[in-house]
Amino acid sequence: MRPVAFGEALTAGTRLTLFSDDKPDRFFTVIKFWMDATSGVALELKTGVPTYQVEDEGRQNSLTASPSD
């Protein structure tokens, strides 16, 4: 296992662990990775926003970056 930078292009089937200080660890499997240009425009960014479509325990979720201050 190795740390992954958010926005790193990961292939489908890659397993992720999301660590949190105030919540239990969550385990995901990547379904799809893309750069969401629409969200980038909405957030007034010059590039797309890295987004992962993931699955955990049969549920599908989107992990999307939020701009830092």
C-alpha cells in the first residue's frame, strides 16, 4: 500500500482507503477517474476537478476535490 495524491489518475479496480481523524476509515474501489471540466468552470478554476467514481459496500459515490483557500 502507498499514499496516493488526490487527482492521481487511478485505473478501475484500484482499492482506496480514505483516512479521517474524526470518522472510521472507509474502503473504496475505483470505478472511473476523470477530470470534471464542468465543475472546474463552476468553481472558476482554469482546469478540471479530479473526480473518482467509487464503490463501497455496494453503494456508488463520487470523491471530488474541493479547492483549498
